[in-house]
Amino acid sequence: MGIAQAWEDLCKFANIKFGESQAGKYFRIKERKSCLTTEVRAGTVTFLTMAYILAVNASIISETGGPCGPENCTGPDKSDDCVWPDLNGIGDPGYEACMEQVRRNLVAATAASSCLASALMGIGANLPIAAAPGMGLNAYFLTIVGERGSGRVTYETALGAVFIEGIIFVILAVTGLRMRLIRLVPRSIMLATSAGIGLYLAVLGLQRTEGLGVMSFEPSTLVTLGGCTPKQEVHAFLVPDPSQVCQIVNGTALPTGLGAASSVAFCAGGKMTNASLWLGIAGLFLTSVLMSRSFKGPIILGIAFVTVVAWIPGHAASYLGASSNMPGGQERMDYFRNVVALPSLGATGAKLSFKGFVTGELWIALVTFLYIDFLDTTGTLFSMASFINNYIPGFVGANKEFPRQTFAFSVDGIASIIGSLMGTSPVAAFIESAAGIREGGRTGLTALTAAWWFFVSLFFTPILSSVPPYAIGPALITVGALMMLNVVRIKWEQTAEALPAFLTIIIMPATFSIAYGIIAGLGAYIAINGCNWLLDKLGECLQWTISGSDLELPQPDQRSFSSRRPSGLGPSPRGSVANGGTSSGRLQGPLRSGELSLPRRPSTPLPETPTVAKRLSGAGGTSGAGGTSGAAGTNGGKAPRDGADRV
């Protein structure tokens, strides 16, 4: 009891002294009703909730192969195919060693970039928001570079795109254009992008190379249930010349000209029998239970559980040692025993290149990086500022402005520049910062504390780089599920909003491309709402031309799908010819699906002065009774169609 009281007295003394110091005044500790110990505790919680990024980001980016290429192969095959594993899943020793070095360096790059970005956010913007390489952004980085460098651009050129993106973001933030541009993005597309990336990450977490291995390749259906051991996997081949496949090698059953075996494989048997799969599922279950019980850092605790069990040698799910069923187990064990090592960026640092900007693919990648990072960081910063506003009323102004907003947006660009120089994908504000804010974080000291823990993690690369993929898979699935939260805010009852949003969400995991999902969603949104706009204008022109006519074009259906009346149930609406109704005057209510309604002239003579001419005059409109109304009037008794929501 005496020790606890002494500790409490010490904390009170430190809080008082720090609050009165120049540092306390700079961070506005008293104004935001916080104290030093609360900020340190909140920063530690923030780090614990996002520490998974150290292993996850390194795992995702290292799948590109980084700067490794055929020149690193040490086997007899020196062609481009040497980067791919053979039929037994064993790759070229030289190339595999290069990839492992890249993964270790990426752990250090992730920690260093997160440390610097979080420190900048804390000191410069004085916000309790930490930053790290963004989930979703690293996934898109993998799609454009491709597994083992098989994508459209090289690793070095993709880093160049990230560097330029950071510069553009700084310019947009300083000039104030960032806030103006965000208002041009349709709200439904912005929300759908977050959900689509969540599904994309979940698919990564279900695959074998970055996750549990639940999903497997199947020739007829593309995907199916997996979970078999490596010995039961059958690999696909990258065939460079199909015309040469029929040449059989004497003494073997394998034809020549097949090329290298791809990492894509399907199970010939033994589905759901891999012990590492079930260990990963246990980690996912543990993470879900801890999260439902509001434990601090449930994701990192789930990763830690699976990792510690996988580090124990001698069982079927071991990741380290010669007993591991995954190639390279003994080499991983030798490096793991170092425990502490000086950080190195030799394989990934300062590798960016600008030579590939003559190709259109890279410009598409740059624009997509801009779009995703633009929405991600902007949405995260505003969400966190609004969250702080719940505890500090008035933190967010009437115009949705918060203190040091410009510097906070500038840090986003500066952090991406830092990340590109270290060899990783764009760095962005993390939504997991909400855990620290909920713990009491109100100032930049929370972000500074998280930055300190990232700095400490720099020296434990041997441990952090030994996290198995089936420990990372549950984290990817969990983060993907959390990113689906925004999908409930989409107006699914409005077709013009729902269909583009759905295309954005579903095409991302279906095509394994975030860019294609965004393009499909924006294209559908422009096409649907553009046609609606043209029909509205055409209707106005017809009403001006056909004076005194009741002709009206049907308005786009904005009602809830669930509110549509099934045929044969209840009375049919008036004016519905298909349901046997009679028509009198104008159409009664909006058109229903499957119904045909025809306008009829009223039995009474039309007034001499056409009321249609007043549809566009002033703020008034034509009332349903045929007379004119003021600002409260509506067109023909029908509610005006709302415009598209924009943020």
C-alpha cells in the first residue's frame, strides 16, 4: 500500500510540474484537461493497438521482392524464372536470402518511418494521433509491383511515385486545396473505398503467402477451400511459350518449357489439415473475444499468442527450426537467436527511381496513391478530431476546422516522403489512435509516446521479423472487418448511390486491384448521375416547349428497395394501368417497379396562364393543385429529388 501511495504522489508531482513548464504550456496540457501520466499511458495504448503494423507491413511489402531480381539467384537457372519456387515450394537460395533481408530491413523501415511521422504529428500538430505505413496503401503497393516483381512497375519506381505523392500532398495542404478537393468526392464512393480495401485485406489474410491459407487456387472456380500441408500442394506454372509444353523429358513425367512454378497452388488433398492454419484460426478467435471484451490491444495480443506458440520448435505448426514445414526454418532460428540487432536499411533505403515515369501505368499508380491516401488520411484526421471534440467541446469549429489542421495535413505528405526514402509504402494517420484518445490522450504527447516505443522496436528486428504469416492473417482479417464499418452509412435505398458503391467494394477483392474498384465506382457514379441530370434537363425543356401539357419524365427511383409493394398485395396505386387502376389528373405517387403509368389530360380545361413557366422562376415552383407556390412549393406536388451527397 505504501508503494502504491508513493507512486501516486510521484505522478501527481510530475503532472503539476510538467503542466507549469514551458513544454506543458506548448502542448496545452491544462487547456485540454489532461496530464503527463495520462498522455504517456494513452500513447502506450496507441502503440500496442498498432504495433502489428511492424510485422504486417514488412510481410506485405517484402512479397514484392523489393530490389531483389534474377541477378541475386545463385542456382544454375539465371533467367527471370529463377525468382519463383520449384514444384516443392523451394526457391533459389540466393533470391530467397535477398527477400529475407528485405523483410528484415522493412521491419526497421516501418519502425523508423512510424517513429518520425508520429513525432512530427505530436510536436508539430499537437494531436494525439500516431502515424505508420497505411493498411490498404501497402496492399495497393503490392498489387502494382506484383509478387516477386511480376507487376506493372518496379519496386524502385513505385517508391518514386510515393515520393512524388508526398510532395503533392504537402503542396495541397499548404495551399488549402486539400479541403476543397475532398468536397468533390462523392460520399458513397469515399465510404465504399474504405469498405472495399477492408475486403481486400481480408482476402490477403485468408491466403497462404500473407495469411492463414484458408483460400486456395482451383482451376475451374478460381478459388476454393485450402488449408493443406505444403507436401499436398500442387503448383501452377508460368508458361512462357505454350507451344513448347508438349515436349516430354525422357525419364520424367514433366514436359519442358513449363517455366517456373508459381506460388499459386491448390490442394490435391488434405484440406483444412495444416496445423499452422488451425493455430492461426485460434489466434483469430482470441482476437475476436478480446475485442468484444474491450481489452486493450487485442490485435497485437492475438499476434503474440500465435507467434509465441509458433516459435516453439518440434511441433507441426512450428515456424522456427528444422522441424518447420515451411522452407527456411533453420535460417530463421539462427537469426532469431540474435534477439537484438542494430537497425539496417541497406536493402531498402534510398532505392527510389524516377525512370519509369514515361509509362502510363506509373501515372495511374501515382493518381491511385493520391486518391487512396487522400481519402484515408483526411477521413482519419477528421474522425479523430471529431472524437476529441466529444471530450473537449469546441475542438472542431463550425467549418469542421481543428487546431493546427494545415500542419497535420502537411505531416501526411512529409511522412510519405520519409517512407519512400526508407523503402516502404505511404505513411498515414492511423485510426487505431482512437484507442489512445479513449484512454485519455488529448495532446501531442500521446503521439510522442507512441513514437518512443517505435524507436525502441528498431533494435528488436530479429524478433519482429520472425512473426509467421499465419499470425499476421488474423490481424488482416480483423482490420478488414473493422474497415467495413462505414458501409452502413451508404444510402443503399438510393440506386444512384448504392450501385457505384457496391461496384467499388466488390471489384477490389474480385480483381485484386484497388485501382480497378475505384475506377469502376467513379465511372458508374458519373454515368448514372449524369444520365439523371440529362433527363432532368430534358424534362424541363419539354415542359417549356409543350405549354400546358402534363407530360413529365419519371424521376429516378430513390425509395427503399424494401418498401416496394409486391404485385398482388394491397390496393394498386391510382393511375396504374398495369394494375387496373384508373387515372385522374396527374400521376398519383412515383412509378413503381413493373408498373406502366401513362399521363392523361385532366377533364377540366387548363388555365390560360401556363403554370409550367414558373417552374424555374425564383425559389418558387408549381404546386400540385395547379397554382404557383413560394419557396415551399414543389414541382407538380412531388418532392424534389435530392442531389448527390458530396463530402
